[in-house]
Amino acid sequence: MTATSTAPTPAPTTPPSPAKRRRRSYRALQPGPAGTALRYVLLAVASVVTLFPFYAMVVLSLKPTAAVEFPGSLLPWPIDLDAYATVLDSRSILRWLLNTTIYSVVSVVAVLLLAAMAGYAFAKKRFPGRETMFWSFLAMVMVPYHVTLIPTFILIAKVGGVDTYWGLILPTLANAQAVFLMRQFIQGLPDELFEAARIDGASEWRMFVQIVLPLCKPILATLGVFVFLWHWNDLLWPLIIGQSGDMRTLTVGIASLQQENVPLNVMLAGSVVAFVPIFAAYLVGQRYFTEGVTMSGIKG
């Protein structure tokens, strides 16, 4: 009688978990050493191309008043601060800086407040014609800015808004892109928060101030940086609405210097002065800006 040997039954294999599959896919997408080196080289080249205009602007603004010679003029020596002294001593440039600050800061606050209120209404309120009204308002994005420029100027001129701060600021407050972004962000907030607040007897204004605005800090910071940047660099509308020299903004004033035979280093020094507040605004809102972009990408 012969003994028969039975082969061991193989244990059933369990499929890898989703987390393990994601890690394997991530490792498979990682480039090799040559690909990593190429990526860093391309990033370095892109960084140099992006930063070179700013470097040239700063270096040339620190040069004495003389003919520009390349590449010698791009060396960081000698340094001469006379151009900045001329800019900061100029009453006109300080006035332009004040006008630009008022135009940008007031517009940012008003645009963010109106966009947040409109986004909250379109996202969480139910009223007849809501979708029709929202998409009709959003259709403003499809209308070129230059098409509405002349009718807007005629309207503002008829009500006496030429050469005034309110005439400069008011037409820029209806920002369809800002309303759309706020509506999309607020739509992702859980309805349970608002239902619990209503049960506790909170009014609509209280829910907006204590629930919507605190939760919208990332997207508000992101929008604030973009709106501030757009208003600070705006040229066409301030050029049309500001008829006198005292109502010029920095962009309009610096552009006008080209017609007055102002030295290049003085004009570039004015450009550096105009750039510093934008850079400072980005540094202040960088954390919220990055968080807002990341959360917007996740929601999308």
C-alpha cells in the first residue's frame, strides 16, 4: 500500500488595498535620475527667464543717469540712489501712489464683500429665477471689457463722476468672476451648518458674518490678491476717467513720464516703487493664497 502525498493548497491572495495601489502608481510615475535632472534644469531656466526682467528693472534703477549699455549696465555696481530720491521727493508720484492705494484697497474690500454676499445668495438661498439670474450675470464674462468702456464712461460722466474717486471705483465693483468663485466655494459648505444656525435662531446676516466669512478666508485671500493686483496695475480705465494730473494712478503717471523725457533710471525707480506694494500684499496673503488655490483644486 503506497502513501499518496497531497500538495498543500495555496493560500488565497488578497488584492492590494487602494492605498497600496496609489503608492505603486505614484512610484511608477516617478522619473528616473535623468528625468529628475532634466526637470530641475527646465525649472531653473524658467526661473531665470521669469526673474530676469525684475532683476534688470531693479539694477537699472540703481544706475546713474547715463546711456544704457548691455551687458555692462546689468552689473550690480556702481549703485546710485539718486533716482529713488527723485521719485520719493516728487509730489506727483506720491499723489499717484495715494490715488492707486485708495483705488485698490477700497475696490478690494467692496468687491470681496459684494461677491461674498452674492455668492452666498446664489449658493444657499432658494428664490424664483435664481439660476437664470446667476447665468445671466455670469454671461458678463463673455463680453469684452473694451466694449463696455465707452458706455460706462458716458454714464459716469452724466452723473458727474469724472475726476472723482467714486467714479474711478464704482464701475469696477461688479466682478462676475469673483461672484462665480465665491458661489462655487460656498456651495461646498455643508448645509447642516446653516440648518443648525437657523434652529438656534440666527438671522441671515449673522450666518453670513459668523459662518460664511470665517470659512471663506482662503478663497477671500486668493480673490483679494488677484483683485488687488488687477486694480493696482489697471491702466485703461484710470487713464480715461482721471482727466487731471492729481487723479492719475501710478500706472498712468509712469506711462506719462515717457512723454516728458524723464531719465530711464527714474522711470524704473518709479516702477520698483509701484511693484513693492504688490509683492508685500502677496507675502501677507501667501498662506491663505496657497490654501485657497489648493482647496479650489480639490473641490474642482
